Amino acid sequence: MIHIVFNEPDIEVLQQAIAMDESLQGEVMLIRDDYAVGPIENIYKGEGRETRHNWWREVLAGGDYDGKADTGEVDDYKTVAELVGTLRRDPEATVWIWAAQNKHDVSGYYWLLHFMKEFQGRVFILYLNNLPFLNEKGQLFYPTWLSTIPPKEFLKAKKLSRPITLSEFEVDPDEWTRLSSENKGVRILEGGKKLVQYDYDFFDADLQKFITAEWQKASKIIHQFLSKNKQTTGDAYLLWRLKKLVADGNFDVQGEIKNMKDFEVKAKSNLPVESE
């Protein structure tokens, strides 16, 4: 059994669950890229992969993760090649794809499905969609991320495992192809597995609501956004968008516009500040 997750914090909690239940024994593999943002047109071809790589290089340039796009750390194609190789060598091997109800996991699921079709019947999905769990205090909650589920609750979640159907292997890749052809930059989960897309500036209006008349470090503005906004994304993407807003000249800035703790931003004194 091979477990697939889409967020690094999910690895530890799933491994803890595996330690509690022998029937879950198996390797945990991580799909690292965030397919909820960025270009996905022709993503399975060399040109599409290069376009996406160059986009990430631009997003991360001059920021806290500068150069990370070129380290080779995020190479999902290498990961999936190892996965496919294992499945071809061992006809008894199965794959469990774990996904919570968030755009990141669902986008990763759509991307991965392209490589799994030849193994139909051996690939299972555990989609924790609108399902209640108990937190550490025994309170009922609906998790949007796997890492927030206590390990013992995963033992109940395993009962949700089901094979990905032949119909899903036909319909879902077509949906991903449709999304790819729209050539948009932000994917948002509407419900179920339905993704809708928006332009790259989707978060800008909400992000600038956290810019006040007082100087604030970029890191504080981003943290406020992540803790208070309904729709969020990764901090590297938000730093990129904040730099775009500053570059437009609508806000005052001081310090080196580089890492998120290196510069401060405030509203221009002659512009009204949006209320939250």
C-alpha cells in the first residue's frame, strides 16, 4: 500500500495513524507542488512544465524562498515516475490518495489522476468531503486539512476508502483539461470536486484590506490575511502579490523589497484606507 498526500504536515499525522493500525502499513509519498495556483496549460508536456517552472521562479525571486524553484526539491514528475514504476513492478501494490476538502488537495488529485489510469481498480480515494471528526478535546469539527485530524480519527477515516471508478477516470481528467485550457492562475474549490478559476490578482483586493495607515511589515500583513481571510493561499504567492501592489505605486513602502520581514507598507496618506 502506498499513501499519497499533498501537504507536508499530513505526512506526520498519517504516519502516526499507520503506527496504530497494521492494515494501513505502507509508504507515504508527498506531491509537493501547489496546483491550485499558477499556469497549468499543457502541464503534461515539456513546454507546459517549463512555463510553470519559470512562473514559480518569478514568484519566488527576491523573496523568502528565492532560488527554491531550481533546487530540484519540488519534482513531482520524479515522484510520480517512482510511483508508476513501483505499481508496474508489483501488480499487488495499491495506492490510497488522501484528500481533504480544500483547493490544494483537490487540484493535486486532478493533476495526479492523469498518471493513474492504467492502474484502475488499484487506486483508491479517501476524500474527506463535509465529514465530521472529533478534535483532541472531543469536539465535533469539519476538517479542511488532513493535518488537523487527530491520528486516532484516521482509523475511522480509512473506512471511507473506495476505488476510483472508471467513470471518474474518464470525467475528472477531462475536467482538468478544461481548466487547463482556460489559462487562469487561481483555482478555488466551490464544493465537492468542483474547481472554479480566477485571474492571478484574485487575492489582491482582500490582501490590500490589511494594509493600514500605519507602517506594518509585509510579514504582518500576510499573517493577518492568512488568519482572517476566507480564501487563502501560500505566503510565497501572497508576498509576490503584495510586491505587485506596491509596484503599482498605490502604497508607501520603506525598506528593501525582498523578504517579507525586510520591508514595511502603509496606505498613502492621501488615499482612504479600506475598512475590514
